[in-house]
Amino acid sequence: MRREVPAVEDTVSPAARELQDETASEGDGGAGGAGDGGAGGGRGAGRNADRRRRRRRALRWSATVLALVILGGAGAGYLYYEHLNANIKSDDLNIGDAKDRAAETEANSAGQTALNILLIGSDARDTAENQKLGGAKDTFDGPPLADVQMLLHISADRSNMSVVSMPRDTLLDIPKCTDPDDGTTYGALTDEMTNVSLGRGGPGCTVATWEKLTDIHIDHFMMIDFSGVVSMADAIGGVPVCVDANVYSHTSSGKGSGLKLEEGTHAVKGKQALQWLRTRYGFEDDTDLARAKAQHMYMNSMVRELRANAKLTNPNKLRKLAEAATKAITVDDGLDTITKMYDLAGELKKVPTERITMTTMPNRYQGSRVVPTDDAKQLFRLVREDIALDGKDAKKATASPTPTVTDPAAAPGEIAVQVHNGTSTSTLAAVRGRATAVKDLLQGKGFTEAVADTSAATAVGGTVVRYPSADLEGDAEAVAKALGIPTGQVKKSTEVSGVTVVVGADWRSGTAYKAPVKDDTTPDTAGAINASDTTQCMHVDPNYTW
């Protein structure tokens, strides 16, 4: 369906409006000057003033040209705005089952909300150019794979940004997805590589897979393919990268990205930038983990380059950047106009470079693939709770927050509660009878309608009280208070039909729940890299030197 382009007056930036106002007043001044009577000296002074105004306008033009090029002020500007909008490709944000979706991110005490954006790199060979760049002729026009997946988390107060990469060969559960274009339904999968999610109805399935794994609500996605990377890299210009030895990513069997660099720092762009981002054979241990590290270095360097040249005033180069960006990416419907993308860029610019942290999802090998570890759960929790990965969050205010208004709780004897045993772990079997023990504890506290769930035990790390709808929130909080479970562990969930206590692996024994001490440090296994660190250099596997 063709998108409607907003009316021009709704798309003009403040900078563009300022320029329009100045243009209008220039006409007024000209008319006024022609009508002024007075001596010749007065007219000369008026002409000098006009010249000074024109010089000021010329300087202001440099400051507002990007806004005009991108957002369009009127006439040709509006037509160009419409042209750029037509370049943008969009797709559905999340095409998974409702039960697998994460709850929307809540605002902080200041009313600010964090943003989560999933970056997807597609290996689609759907055009002659993409096939030439990607190789592998046998996969031409086959299902695309999401070979690069990075979650960008922008904190609610815009003070910091966290990035989490997931290796493409991570084994996880992929939810049921429905293709929004033809209605094809793809059944849920277990222990499948994460990169196949893209071919199951589109990027919305990759988003759904992330939400199911992390319980982090994703607000937007941006997807780019091989040719898009090349065009963007050319438009941006050279991005400095470093290798600690001569490297040639090539094997006798034809594998490798083809990247060939001498030892030291080099500015890569175009096809060479794509090679850098795809290099696996030649960096460190020749795995996707090393490739993710190289991608982080490139992104950090790109951020530094863009910010160092942020005062660019060349209209032609700005136009090329706008063309390349709008043609290169596919976005969700929430980013499908230049105005929306411009607003998002404004939010990203607020984050200081030194507060951007790149990480890779902690993992362990399972055969030749990898799976998330407990450290990965820790990393996801930090992102979910908007805790900075660089450890530099300001100290939390000691004042008590304004209490949340909830539906009043019923009397304990009137609250129906189901207790589920979730005490099993990857190394320990579930504690037999644990749901019954906590049910008896509740009944002793007056919750006479409490019952034990007789279904099979599951593995849940932390004890939680779940409720399905707002009218039961007060009841759920009353149950939690009776058991000594913190309010932060009371969660709304569509997976339950009533108030449900899930006894987790953190409460395998005893009658008094002790909330675990929260560790808000970023796991060492995440391989954190700060965006301002200019000393990073990729280690080259000696087998790939020349």
C-alpha cells in the first residue's frame, strides 16, 4: 500500500521554519526599502544592513541545510522529502504470537522511556549485486538469514547506550510467526539457529525471537543487506579499523571474506567495509564471536567519525548520505518516514560517545553451536531494567517513589492463588513437593483458596508472582507481601489465568523467602568495549597472515 506523505507544514523542522520566516522577512524588507523616502545616505545604510542580513542568512543556511534536505521546507524541498520517503522500505515490527511478546517498557519516575532497537544484517542474495557481494551462488534468492543481530538500548534519560550482539549460530527457541504479506504461518521451533528467524515471515520474526528470549520489549528494527552496507559505507567515508598483523581472509577451499589488509590502522569503506564486517576466518579464533568483536570496533569507530564530522555543511554530501540511508535500510512502520528517522537520530545524538558500551551475549558451546549462559540472563536483565553496562549510572535517589495506584486487594480468604514449582535448574532436579509446601504456607496466612499446581515442574531462576489483568494486580501484590517477595517480582503476564506464584530456583527450601542480592555489574564474559576506546585492534590468526 502506498504511504501517504504528511502535509508539508507538518514535516518542517524548527530550523527549516526559521529559514522560511527569514525568507519571508527578506521580501518584506525589500518592499519596505523601496517605499522608504529619505536621503540617499539613508538608502545606502539600508543597503549595507541588507548585505549584513544576507551574510547572516548565508551562515544560517549552512546550519539548516541538512534539515531542509531531509525534511523539506516547501516546493522542491517538499518534493525531495517525498522522494526520500518513497525510498524507505518498511515491514511489520513483530509477527510472533501475543503470548511470546514482552510487555511494553515502563517510564521512569521522570516520565522518560528507554528505547530498544534491533539491528539486523541480512545475507539475502536476492539481487545480482547482493549475490556478487555475498558469493554462494547456490543460495541465490533463497530464504534470507539474519547473520548480524544487535540490540541497541538507549537509556530512558539518554545518558547511555548499551549494545548486545547475538552470534548467528546461537541455538534458541523461535516462536510461531505469521507472514504479514501472504498469511503463511511458521510453527514454533526448538533449539534452532537464531539466524533462520528472518526467513520465517520477515524481520518481525527475528524481533519476536529476541523478545521471547530476553523479555525485552523492542520498539523498532532496522535491517540492511550487503549492497546497503556498501552504499552506506561509501556515503559515510572511510572508517578507521586496526589489525595487529597482515591479514588475508581466504582459505584454499574459497572460504573467507576476501579482506586483505596490512598491519596497522586503515580507513575502510565500500566493499572493503563489508569484508571487514563479514570476516570470520582470520580474526582471533575464526568464530562468530571474533566477527562480532570486529563489528563492534567498526561501529564504535563509525560513531566517532560521524560525530567528529557532525558539522558537515556540504549540501551534495548531505544529499548523498540521505539517499544512501533511505535506500539501504528496511525499517518497521514506526520509522517509515524521514521525520520519524530524524527524530530518532536526535535521540541517539544525546548519548555521549564515552557512554556507549558494546557487548556480545555470553554463551557456551553446544557442539559446534552456542547457547546463552546464566551470564546472558544477567546481561538481558540489566538492559531490561535500564541499568548502564558501563557501571557509571548515577546513584539512585533515596526518596521513596510515588506508589503505583493498583486495584485494591480482596480479603486473603477470597483470593484464588495457584502455586507452581519452578525450582529445577540446568544442573539440579526440581524439589519435590515445593509447590505444596508454599501453598500450605499461604493457607496458614489466611489465603485459604491457594492450591498447588500439579503440572510438571519447570526451570525459573527467580521466584515471581504473576497476574493476568489489572483488576488482579492488588491481589497479586498482597500475596507477594505475605510471602516476603519484593514488589518488583510481581509481574503482569498473559501466560496465567489468575494470581500465580512461581517458586523459583532461588527458593528451593525454607518458609521465609530471601530476595537475592542483585548484582548489577556487567559480566566479564560479555566482552564489553567502550565506544571511546581508540586503542582496540583485532588480533590476526597467524594462519591467515601474508
